Amino acid sequence: MGAIIAGIRQGSIAAEIGITAGDQVMEINGYPLTDLLVYRFYATESLVTLLVRKASGEQLIYEIEKDEDEDIGLEFSQELFDETRRCRNRCQFCFVDQMPGGMRSTLYVKDDDFRLSFLYGNFITLTNLQEADWDTIRRLHLSPLYISVHATDPEIRQQLMSSPEAGAIREHLQRLAGWGIAFHCQIVLCPGINDGTVLTQTIEDLGALWPQARSVAIVPVGLTRFREDLAPLETITPAKAKDLIKEIDDWQLHFLKRIDTRFVWLADEFYLLAEEPLPRFDHYEDFPQLENGVGLSAIFARDFALAMKQAPAHLSHPRQISIATSVLGEKVLRQPVKQLRRLGNLDLSVYVVPNSFFGPQITVSGLITGIDLISTLADQPLGDILLLPAVCLKDGDRFLDDYSLDEVSEILQVPVVPAAGARELVERVIEPWGNR
């Protein structure tokens, strides 16, 4: 317990009273210092008491009187000072449980930490909270949180998550709502389990908690080929996706009339799978569920149109460019690629990379691996540069299977360049060649 001080701001209160980098803050105003949230909450008060352990082991109490919101001057290098809370569930659809062995250890970590939910929008299940955690949420008013609901039917949620604690989700959400804590909700849709009447009940229950329940995102279950010892689950078919789009359209009209928001949203994957038109940019209101892939395609289309207004009609030098993308990514790129191909001096090829690593049912760009890029493109004419979605890279330059950009570039004998979004895609195509 406690936080090691990484630095002290010059001229600050902490510098004046002799607190130094390397000291460890154990408590603030009598509360154990478990994370940066606790520190920030109590450090704004006009009277702050710090229990500090010096490098010698001596413990000192500092009583600080200051203006409210005046900064004490302590700097920390991390947000959590104790261990990250781990997930205790065994969800039937958990992607981590569908990973092959032998990969980076960080890929097998399943966090379920309410503090990371508040700080970064990580989705949590609420099944591992102790009363002290609930008290922290209430006392610090950690709002909004992001919650994996999946179903409000207690038995169905327990079945999906293989956890006896999962059935209390209605009570947990009502508790948060009673404290004025807002939350965004996620439903991983598993055909035959939490769709149909179960989904109807879930949407009704969550709608009844508005405005604390701010949005609901429905995402398709992702199934890899590594499910030998896991419960059998069905994938989302195009026909199922079409039916769901109609069902959610009706719900959105209902909520627009009742609470002036569409409230419940589908991930873009459903529209792409069903070959249905994607909703327009203004459909998504304030884009409350981008991390769940809700509206990303609309943002891409908007940003692409804006970027193309700045593009030249002709590149000043002939260039041959290739784009690698996923099965669903190719559908998003169809119209943009048509427009790019109208640019003079540009020879543009698009290659769809099937996901052999995780299996053919995985069709999103974020899970393209280095080995699949290599096996798909090794004998293809890739031209001067190969562009690919930046979302398939982790830690800046590594694919999920631990191939680096440099390694893939060397094997394919072409510079492999990531593009983050539509604007960067256009920039990569036209710069610097468009201005020569």
C-alpha cells in the first residue's frame, strides 16, 4: 500500500515542507492511498494530512493548510498504487480464454477494475466489488462507469459469465443510479442465449434506469478457432444481423420519442455483416460507445470526405500503393478506394487478409496478425508502400503474434506503414509525393 513519489514540482508546497522524490505516501486524510483517484479527491481540500514514509523508514505526518484546489506538487508515475483488480468470471465468450498459448503474457491479463473503468472507459462486470469498493465509488462519485451487462436476467447472466455473483446486476445498477452515478452498458450478443426475449428484457430494464444509464451498445460475439474446451456458441449470421438491425431501429425510434436519444446502439459489424447501409454521422448523436465500434465507420467516412477536399487531383510522381485490410475493413474501404483511384498517377491495390491465425470467423482489422499478412501478401506485387490499419498494432509497432513492423517489412520487401483513421490514410497516399 502507498505510492512512491516520482517527482516534486519546484516551488510547490511539497518542496517547501521537505517532501522528496522517493518518499512514499501511505495515507491522505486518513484514507489509504490506493490509487491516483483517492489522491486527487482529497488533495483538493483546504486541509490535507499526509502520512509519509521516508527512505529511512521513518514515518512523518504532514498537515497542510492551503487554498482549495491548490496543488500540493506531488507527481506519481502510475494511476494504481496497489494491484489491478482481476476478473473472477469465466465468461463463455471471453476473448482472452480463446487465445492460443505461448503469446505475450500481457495478452492473458483480464482486468476488471472499477478505477480503470472511470479513468479509461474499460468495461467492468461489478462481480468482484467489496463493500469498501462500493463506498469508494459513492464517496469519490466515480461517474461515468462502463459496465458489461450482457443480460439483466439473473440466470442468463450467471450462465454467460459462469459466476454466482453475476445475477445481482439489476440491484448493482439500481444502487449506482441511486447515488447519481452514470454508466454506459455493453451487451455481447450470443445467439440463442441473450437475444430474443432476453434482449428485450435487458433493453427495457436498462431504459428504465435512464438518465443514469446513458447508453447501451450491442456487439457481436467473437469466436476464434481456439475453443476446444469452451462452451459451444453460435456466431452471428447475416440473416441474424439483418433481423437485429430492424429490431434495434424500432427500439431507437421508441427511445427517441420517450427520452430524446436513441439510447441503444449496434456495433458497425452488424451492418457490415448484413450488407446493410451504415447509418450517417448525425445518427450517432455524441458517439457514446466508440470503443465498442459504434459509429467508427461514420467517423471514417466523414473524415475521409474532409481529407479528400485537400487532396490534389494528380500525384506529381507515379506511385504504386497497396492497402491491406480485413474482411469487414474492405467493406468500409470500398467507396473511399473508388475515390482514391480517381487520383492521377496513383496505382492502388487492396488486399483482404483472411484471419487464419484466430480463424475465419474473426473478420475485424484490429486482429490482423503479422503471420497472416506475410502468408497472404508474400507473392503479391505490393508496389512502393503497403498501408495497413494502425489498430492491428499493439505497443506502437507489434502485431498480436509479436511480429514487428520492421520484421514484416523485411520479409515482404516493402515499407509497411500504419494509418490511423481516414485522414492519415489520405495523407499516407498523397504525402510527400503529392507536393513534389
